[in-house]
Amino acid sequence: MNGEFTRVIANGTVAAHYGTFRAHLVVAGERIAAFSGDDGVLAGADEVIDATGLVVMPGSAVGAR
């Protein structure tokens, strides 16, 4: 994705303000690029973190700049 380092937090339960759902969380550089149910995103990742059985809470720990 745009030549940036891509990390995928895979197989987690995403908890967002609008609900919870199972998904891969794709991070490009320092930003959340996508939520995906497609395992194809794993093949293009520079790093994959397995979050099976864990809750992923995007945006809950954002540093101020």
C-alpha cells in the first residue's frame, strides 16, 4: 500500500464505537488503512501479528502530536 511498511493484525475481534466484528486490521505506515475479512491481505503484508482470541481496539491509544 503506497510503498509503506504494511502490518496486519490478523484474526482479531475488532471493538469499535459502532460494534464488534472479526477482521484483519491493515496498518500502512502509522495509519489504519483497512479492516478486511479477505485473507489475501496477509500475503502482501511485511509483518503479520496473530490476534486470534484477542480484542483489537483501534484508536484507543493514539499519541498526541
